[in-house]
Amino acid sequence: MSNSILELEMLRKNFGGVVAVSDLSLHIEKGCVTSLIGPNGAGKTTIFNLVTGFVEPSSGQIKFAGRRLTKMKPHTIASIGIGRTFQNVQIFPKMSVMENIMVGRHLRSRAGIFYSSVLPPFLRKEEKKIQEAAEKQLHFLGLAQHAHLPAGSLPLGNQRMLEIARALALEPRLLLLDEPASGLNARETIAMGELIEKIKQMNITVLLVEHDMELVMDISDYVAVINFGRLIAEGPPAEIQENRDVITAYLGE
Amino acid sequence: MNHTDGAFVDVLQFLIMGIQRGSIYAMVAMGFNMIYNATGIINFAQGEFVVLGGLMMVTLTMAYNLSIVFAFILTVLFLIIAGILMERLTINPVKQPTVLRLIIITIAVSIIIKGAAMVFWGKGSHYMRHFSGTESLDFYGARILPQTLWIFAILFFVVVAYILFFNYTMTGKCMRACAINRDAARLAGINDRKMVMLSFALSAGIGAIAGIIITPIIQMDYARGAMLGLKGFGAAVLGGLGNSMGAVVAGVLLGILEAMGAGYISSHYMDAIALVILLFVLFIRPSGIFGSSEAMRLKEF
Amino acid sequence: MKGKNSAGFLALIIGIIATPFLVTNDYYLGVLIFAAFNSLACIGLCLLMGYAGQISIGHGAFVAIGAYTSGILTAKLAWSPWLAMLCGILLVIVIAFCLGIPALRLKGHYLAMATLGFASIVHIVVVAAVDLTGGPSGIVNIPRLDLFGYVLNSDRQYFYFSWGVVALGIYIAFNLINSRMGRGLQAIHGSEDAAASLGINITSYKVQVFMLSAVFASVSGSLYAYYVNYIDPGPFDVGHSVLLVTMVAVGGLHNIWGALIGAIFLSLLPEFLSFLSEYLEAFGIEYQPDFDTLIYGSILLIIMLFLPEGIFKGITGSMGSVVSSVKKSLGRTAGREQ
């Protein structure tokens, strides 16, 4: 597949004696929404952590847009264009909604400690740019009316939106969403689906871990099924729904 | 006596001094470990327990003329009560503990103990009579005080008691269970809060013993807590935080290195030697010489 | 700076200008000058503890390094005080960098102990390196500071100068907090994982703030040396590092104003207590300066148990809740009227 943006090759991760990800190979196609599904503990979040550098692979490699990610630190991986959200929402609760997103502009601005602390007037232009970009994201996600509230005070649905807005502020080429719909009600889930569609239209590749099958089948272009750290099936949603192995994995024997 | 004999005697003398100092560090480190295992907290007042034990003993033996054995028991009991009070009054009530807050709380307790010690015992250092005379014995040419032998014996006794307690008594086993996995221990019906209190009690008690046995030699004063605590922590880290047998070996090792350094390098920088070792261990191998780095990563600080 | 903070800053400036007119006693003015030194060190420490979430029980060592660099270079080598102060700054930047890189990988308790160990080592060296530091007898004949060729001789002049530096320190601190870097630091405090996922290099940020806070401490040490003109190891023991942490924690970890208030409060406390002792004597209680340590510890413990956000938040928080409850009840009556 020449059109793939992320390639996992024989990826393996052991935690002590436990194999979380087992010799997994997977190619993620550029511009698509790809979903990773599988039972709890199948290794999906570990794959996210491997891709974003939070966990080092035991063996195998990961390539993003042709570059090997092995041994890169999470912040370096962010800088080459991979954004992510977390399963247990990780917003900065004491900062305002606006500030949360402004943190997302970190890599698109440059001020260092000296100018920041001693000569802020020189940074006014950059600050203004950061603010404008953050406001754009706020409007895009419909969070503008909450801009100055502390992020921790938002309801969970909005916190998940905020986390995505913050990752989008990074202007990533690949966005990893870890269970964005978990804990959301039906209306919020629909809104989340629409948002993911919009993100796809912005030409950002989305890799999704999600348990809500309706949402997954609705918005995914491609689905990969993981169980016990292994890839047991992959293909378009319609095909996966028919797959016997998948049904077994979910329903048991 | 020829030259090589002189060198040998020096080494032996430093070794004895080192083990003597190290015994104290080992016991301070064991105190750190007990509280750490039960709570994940490093008690910054650990050195103050030692000071308080020493000063209490001075008063009981010198001012009230109690017998050593009786004063020993009273002092340990007093410190055990102090440990329980510390846990009940300052650790237990904290409902949303953050590491930073807990550190500062134990620092506050250490300042209070230090301040109280200064008020009650003054700024001077206090002499206390040795357990059994000051006539030093000859050991292959090196001199050894009876008090030093007492220190070795009591360290040995403490270590044996420690092993027996944690391996063969129900309470000790419960404390170990809490150390390994607090939630699981709680599910198994262990009262984890009680174990935390007990760990403070035992830790203060062991600190008291360390203070009691070293005071005749170093002449205790109110300000020694920080340094004793730091070096004891050095021993605890060197031995692998939470591993008390490792701490004993590391404590003795640290004491020997310190005594050798003081003898052969510079006595002015003696106190710095243990601290430099502490920093090196923290920076290069925070899991200690006996700990595995894999296990270290699982610990939360 | 914006909003409440610039109002606070204005109040501070007015306070600084007015104080020497209100406090005419040289002794008390001197106490306030010492409060300025502590405030400066505490502002830096607050950036590290409150905003980057890293504890250091070793900042007294940076104060000592600043003071001794200034003392040695001016008194022994007759350098200009300004140049000596700059050397102190550069020296602590280098030391904080070398110490920070390994130390800041450590968390919580380990970092606290590592910095405490560092402070002890510096104190031991200061006492033992007699040739360099004068050992226990210290360094004498440190010159006063001059400003554009004008020597700051009177306490009033030094008061304005040192508090001016504190104001500058606060200005710098607020600039930093409200900058890209400040947001990055608060993000690290909120969630290290999320901060890293947004491209923030956590270690680098922590080390940079550590260095900046060390500079604050170093300048405070230099100013101290130029004020008292004599330094010995006494004030630079581990207790001083602990005192700085106490000041920040008592005032409020997460707020620069809190650190400032904590520093001023605890710097003035001994004076207040000795003032109080005259009244206590009437009740048969004889107060001695020896009680200070005990009282510091008790205040710290009480604050940490009952007001973990510090005095500043405690006061503004309760004021805020009064205001909001008043507003609420006003709103309710207004609602009823409609």
C-alpha cells in the first residue's frame, strides 16, 4: 500500500510476562477513518501508546509517513504530526477552555523562556496568532461560549470535545482518538460521529479506538479487529460485520 | 609494631567506626522503609525521631537517674506514642493527599520536633553515660568501645526482630500485604489505616532505638535530625527503597565508606561523602544496588 | 499582566513607595529589606513548585552560591558588585542545569531528597573550603552596591532598590506564567502525558524553570551580601532551604502573590512575636526567640492541614465566596421583584 501514512510492522510489546501486542502488522491509509476494535484488554490502547511513544516496543517497528518512530519521545512524535486523545480524558482541569487549546498551539509557536519572561512585548504578535487559532478551534467545536470557564467544570461530553479541539490545534496529519464516545449519551455520540466526519474532510487521517459499534460501522472506512494483541480480521465495515472470527471474539464460543 | 601493621590497624579502626555509624543509618533507613511500604510516603521527620529518642534517653538517665534498661523501654514507648500521634494528627486527617502536600506535612512535623527539642533541651549537645563503661577493648590492635559492641548487638537484635515480625506474625504479614497491594489487602479484610498507624509507631520506635544507642558516642543535640535523616535515606535508596534488608547492608556500607573517606580523604568533607553517594545513586540507579529497575518503574512517587 | 494581577502589581508599587515614609525606624526597615531577599527567592521557588509542580528543598544553596560568589569576587578580587552578581547568576545557571537534568527526572520524594542533599553538600563545602569561603569566620568587607555610580548607602535607598528588584521579579514571573511557556508548565502540572502529546518537552521545561528559579535565589543571595557586607555559613544551612519552602507553602503554592505574602509574613513573624512577647510577659509567659522554630513548624502544619492552598487563597477564597453569596442573594431578590 503506497498510500499508507502509518505502518506497523511485526509490532510486539511485552509487559513482564504478558504479551499486550503480539507481532502485529497493520497499514493505515491516508485520509481515511480506521477503527481498531476488540474486547477490553485486547491491546488497543497499548497500540496507541506505542505509536505515540509513551511505551517502547519490545520488537518490531512503526513508520509514520516513511519515518521510523522507534526511540522517539512523545513530544517529538507530536512534532512530526501525530495528535492523540486519551481514554480517561486528560484535559488540564485548572486552565480555562481557551488556555487548554492554546497549549495545543505549542508546536506552532516558538517563544522561549527569555523572551517570555523578560520581553513579552516582542511576542505580542505570536500571542495574538495563538489566540486566533485557538478561537478558530473553539468555534469549530462549538465550545466558544465556554471559552473562559475552567476546563474541569465542563460536562464529560464537552471535555472530550475539548480534548479533540486541543489535539486539532496541533494541526496533526494523523489523529488518534481513544474511545471518544465512551461515557457520552446518544445525542453527544451522534455529534461526535459528525465531528469525526468533519475531521476526515479536513484531510486528517483518523485512527479510532471505540466500543460503540454503531458509531464505528457508521463512520469507519476500514476496521481492524484485535484480540489478545493479535490482528484477527481487517477490512471494510460491511465485511467485518459478516466475519465469523470477529463474532466469536465478541460473543465467545 | 611495623608500618604495615599500623596501616592494618587503621583500616580496622575505620571499619569499626564505619559499621558503628552505618548501624545507625541502617536503622534510620528501616524506619523510612516501614512508612514508605505502608503509605508510599517518605517521612522527612525520620531523623527527628532519632534525635528525640536520644534526647529523651539523656533526660531519663542523666536527670532522673533511671537505669539504662528502664529508660530504654520508656523512651521507645514514648516515641511509639509520638509516632502514633503524628500519624493520627497529621497524616490520617488529610483527605486529598498530593505528594507535595504530604512531603510538606512531614517537613512541618520535623520542624516542630526540632523546635520543641530546642525549647526543651536547649541548643547544646548532651552527654549521656555509656551502657557499660568507656574502657575501650583491644581488637587486633584497633580499639573498640563497649558501646560500639552494644550498637552492633542491638542492630542485630533489631534485624532479627524485624524478620520475625514481618514473616511470622499475623500483623507483620498484614503489613507486608498492604505494602505489596493496598487495595487487595483491604479487600482481604485488612484494616489498612491501622497498618499505616502501626508503621508510624514502629518506625518511630526504631528511630528511638537508633537515637538511644548512638547518643553516648556522638552527644546528641537538637539539630542533628536533618543529617541523620538524609544519610538514612541515602542508605534506604542505596538498598532499594522499601527493601529493609537491603537497607541494612547499604547502611553499613555507607557508614564504612564514610569512615574510610573521613580517614583517608578529608574529615572536613566527611558528611558530604554520604550525600554525594546519595545523589549519585539517585541520579544513576534510583532503584538501588539490590533493586531491579523494572520494579522501580512500577512505583509511584 | 492583566486584570487582578496588574491591580495587585500597582498596589505593590504603591506599597513599596509608601513604606519608608511609614516605617521610619531603621531596624524595622532593615527587617523589611531582609523580607525582600526572601520574597525574591520565594517568587522563583513558587514558579518551580506551584507552576511546574516540582519541589526543591535546596534553594537555600542557590542563595548561598549567589551570596558567596558576590562576596568572594568583590571582597577578595575587588570586582564590580554588578559583575560579581552576574557571575553568580551564570554559575547557578550552570549548576542548576547539571543538577536539574538528572534530578528532575526524579519525582516527588526523590527530588525533594536530592535537592535537600545538594543543599547540605553546598553548606558543608561553604564551611570546609576555608581558603575560598573563609570557612566559619566568613567573608568581610563586601562593598555596598552602587547604582550608576551612586552608592546605595542608606537603608531607605537599599529598601527601594531591593523591593524594586522584587517588583521586577514579580513582573518577570507573571510574564512567564501568561506566556506560551507558562501555559506549557501549567499543562505539565495538569497532565504530563497530555502535555507531551501536544509536543511539550517536559524535561527541558522543568530544567529551564529550575534554572530560572535558581537565578532568583542567586540574585537574592547577592543582594543580601551587598546589604550586610559580611557573610558566614550560618544563614545558609539546610534550615534556610526548608524555610523558603515553608514560606511558599504557607503563602500559597499555586500563586505568586501567595509566595510573596508567605515570604513577607514569615520574615516579619519573629519581630511580631517579640513584639507580642511584651504582652505575654504580663500573663507570666516568657517568650524567647528559641520558640520561633516551633512556631514556624506549627504554622506550616496548620496551613497544610486546613488551608492547603495557603493563606492567600484562604483569604481571597473566603472573600470570593462572601462576594458570590452576596451576589447570589441579591440576584434572588432581584428575581423576585421582576
